[in-house]
Amino acid sequence: MLIILSDIHLADGTCAKPVSQAAFELFIDRLEEMAFNASWRKDGHYRPIESIDIVLLGDVLETLHSTLWIQDKNGQPHEIRPWSDVRDPAYARVLDSITEAILENNAGSLALLRDLTQNGLGLTPPTRKGEPALKTREQVMVPVRIFYLLGNHDWYYHLPGSAFEGIRKKIRQAFGLSNPPGPFPHEARESAEVQALLDEYEIYAQHGDLYDPFNYFKEKGRDAASLGDALGVEVFNRFPLEVEKQMGADLPPGIVDSLRELVNVRPALAVPLWISGQLRQNHVSRKRQEQLKTIWDDLCKQFLDLPLVRQADRRFRLDLVDVLQLAITVTDRIPFKTLDELVVWLRKKMWGNEISFTRFALREEAFLKREARFVVYGHTHHHEVVPLDSISTGAERTNQMYLNSGTWHTYYDLARYKPKEQKFVPYQVLTYLAFYKDGERGGRHFETWSGAFSD
């Protein structure tokens, strides 16, 4: 049995809260249930499965959204950013501090995964008749392996060198990973073991950032920062810090904490709505609103003036950078209320209510050559199950599917009813994909599970 999940975004808590440990406890419960069901074979007999593999398909550690890219643990500012020279020894030191903070902040959740890899998962043994021996307390321990692939929020662990290898070692130990020493793979073909595993299940899988020019520069490859890194650090991460620094004593209690949740607001372009909603709900005076808006404007202008962003603006036609500039810099001329209306319009006009990567799945070589039964991406946070093709080969038929592994995330999602009223609903979502072979799960090939819950 193979499980694929992605976009867990385990954070250090300096910008936003990660998904709770309750999500991992729920996952372990479901994993036990899936493993038991998978042990019922196509021939109708119960035989405990031989192994469980879990592939983490990127954006697992939320390395991007941390204020430690801006200042150290003591609040002292520094100049290292994701787009700084990775050969600077200070780069690895900053990444190490962020990684340690993430692992510490999610120690309980990671311990649940590590226990699986160290002790395995217990299943009821079979009887001679091929049924579960439900009256015994004995268990068959099924070995569990976990492999880590990278996305655009944790690409830093792809960097070569001894300094970064020391950081990866801490991650391998915290998760109990089966990744060998060396850079974590961004694509499955970078790991012979992961590629062989996916091939067993006829799966082509990657994070999906390869098709997002905002979060991946094709000509630079995965060892380089993107526009998404710059916007995340210089605007979303920095904004609450600057508000607290410049206005903390003049704002209602708790508003700075609410601004730290910017990175969990969906859709991302609704961030100005979130800000104005917090101001309205906390009855912040117009004078204070203007001060806060000035801070936002200044940060956005600094972001747009970064060499990384200016270079990207020359690369693209009227699209990413221009939309960003329209969405975040008009605030120096119009109030937040008008900006709210603009964001609602932009979302409807340019993205609609869904983001699908189906068109990219249809272009994958593994799909076109019929090598993959399943094309799997993460990245979009939008769980999908999309039929791609159905092929007849004699008496058999092979169905090809595109699946998106969704996310594990805490969300503050913009309410669809009267969005101009700036209402956001908090909840946690949890999605994972399961794949079977050798007659497991009664001969079933795959399942997808997606749910939501609120603490």
C-alpha cells in the first residue's frame, strides 16, 4: 500500500499556526483502517499487507513563512533571504535555525510519524481460513517507510553541500525518513528508490510547482528562489512585524496575532480583505487604518523594487508581476474598501473559484506513453480526481487519472456569500491518496480521502 500526501506546511509558528497534532492522530487512525482493509485480497482472503510506503510530495516543512528570514530569535535583523547567495555560510545557519524551530514546534506530530517508521503498524494476524483472528491480542507488525520529496516552500533542502546535509540529517531523524544521505529529491527521477516505488504502482508524481512560474523559474531550476519567496518574506512575513514595531501600542489586543495568519488566507489575493476585515472587526480608527495602510504600501513598493522581481517583470508579459502590482500597490491611492472590491473582481476575472492542473497532466510523457495509470500533483491545495483517458487492450481496460493530493492546512477561507463583507471561516483540511497493488483492497487500484474539521 502506498500513501501520497503533500502541502502539510508544518511551520515554526512565527507567521501562522500549522495544522494541529489532531490531524496527525486522525491520519494514523485512518491509516490503520486502510491497512486492515487493504489486507483483504482480491481472492476474498485476509492476508496482512507486506509493507506501507508514504511519499511526502512537497511543501511539508513550511520553511518559507518564518520571520527568522528577517530577524534572528533575539529580534536582531539580518540580510539573509531565500534569494541570497547560498554559498554564504550565514545562509545555511539561517536555514538551520528555521528548520530547528519548525521541528521543535511540531515535535508531537512528527513523533507520531517517526513511531510508525521505528515500530511499524500493527495488524490483526490471519487465521488458517484467511480471516482476521479477532480474538487474539497478537499483532503482525507491518514495516512503514516515509520518503520526502520537495516543493516550492521547502526547496532549500535540495541544496548540495555539507552544511545543508547536516540540516537534512535532522529532518531525516525527526520524521524517521528512508531518504538516503544527500539532497532530497525534487522530482522522483532524482531518487532511484522513489522512482522504482512509484513505477510499481504505475504512478507519475511530482509536487507541481514546475508548472507555476510564480513559484518556479524554469531557467534557474529548483535551487533558486522565486517571486513567491520574495512576496512571502518581504510582504506577508514582514507586515505583522512592522505593524507591531510601529503601531503595537496603539492597536487593540490580538490584532497583530490575527495579521500573522495572512499566510493562511485563501485565496491569496484576498489578503487585503483579511486586513480590512480585522480592522473593521476591531473598530480601528481611520487614522490608525491609514498608518497601517502606509506600512503595507511601503512593504509592497520595496517588494516590487527587488532585483528578483524587476528581472521577472522583464521575463513575463502582462501577467504575474503586473497583476501583483495592480493588486498590492493601488492602496497608496485608494482605501482598503475599494481594494476589497478590486480583489473580488480579480479573483473572479482571472482565476474563478478553482485552479486545476489537468492540462499539465495531459502533457506528461508518462501519460502520453501510457506508462502511468496515475498522474499525481500537489501544490495547488485543490484536491482533484479527473479522468484523463480509458484504453482498451484486448479484454482489459486501463483507466488513466489525474489526482491532486490537496493539502493539510489551517485555512481562513473567504466566505462566498457577500465577499465584500470580509467574512472568513476558519477550518482545517486533510487530504491523502492511497494506492494498491497485488490484489490489495479487494483488487481496488486507488482511493482518495479528503475531509475538514474545526477545533
